[in-house]
Amino acid sequence: MPWTCHVFSLHQHLSELPTRLLVVIVFFVALQCRAQDDMGSGEGPTTPVSPAMSASPQTPTVPMSCPALEYLSNGACVACVCSQPNGSDSCNAMTGECDCSVGYMGNTCSECNETARYFQSKPPGACLLCSSCSSNGTASCSGTGLMSTCFCKRRWAGQACDSCAHLTYRNVTQIDSMSHVDCIDCPCSAKGTSSCDPDSGDCSCMPG
């Protein structure tokens, strides 16, 4: 039989009960009424919130250092944009600037340091030290040291790629306070010219 919240419907039996027992019954009925009121209002029992649930999100931990070829940016480790596997094996931990290996240069260490006689290998794959090749006229090389084979840039010739090809002459310009040597076409007719001066570009005409 379900409990009722109308305590006074039991009045015909109350006078027959001892006072202490009556108090217990009234208290128990009041508890049942309270539970029924909570269920009727759609409100479930209140669930206590644990400190772990109510705590605010913690601030992400900022790494103190980053692995090789990574640098710290906005609190996180970011990969450095460096040429791999030959050009660079490390970078600046704060700026991401690549530390070029010997023979390499450029922002990403992807260029060969031709001034130091390092040239792209043939077939391409690495920068080689070809000390017998000209730093001006060599495009790539194979082998290393004095036994290397030089492959010349356009308009350059010679075993070491250190002279200008036929009907071209040597031109010297200043770039960033440094002398830059290149071979350019002589201003001559290809049909009527036998040669041109390798330094001035003056044309030497064929007979007739």
C-alpha cells in the first residue's frame, strides 16, 4: 500500500499509539512526503560536485626545450624548414634558422656553397667539394677533390669550367662589393665571325 502525505487520515489510530512511536511515524511519513514532492517536481536528488569536476582547466605546460630540427614558437615546438638529410642537422632553438652543414648555404641550407667550390653532385643528391672546378663556371660535378669531373654552366668551357665558350667573352660585375665573373655572348654575327676577344668581346670576322 503506497504511503500518503495526509497524516491526519490516520487520526482514528493515533490515539491508540504511544507518544514516542507516534513521533517516529510522523517523522517517517514526513520524509516520504518530501521524497514524493521532489519526484513530482522533476528535480532529482542533488549530486555533489567533486573538486576535480569544478576546478578550472589547467594552463598547458610550455616545453622548456625542443628536439633537434624544431624550435619554440608561441609555446609549442615547431619543425624547422631545413634541407634534409644533407643540408642541415640542427637549427636555432628560438628562431628556427637552419645551421648549414659544410658546403651548404641559403635560408634552408639547400644551396651549394660554390664560392668554397662545393657543387651539386651529378646526378643531384648532395653538395660535393670539387676543388679542381671553377667556382664561376661549374654547375655540378662528380667525384671529389682534384679527381672530380666538372660540368659547366651555359657559355662556360674547359676542363675546369674556367674559360668562356666560343663567341662569348668574360664580363666582370660588382655584386654586394664582390666581383662576379660571367660569360656573355659577343655582339657578333654567328655567320661571319670567326672568333671574339675573350676579354673585350671584339669580333674577328671571317675572310671575305
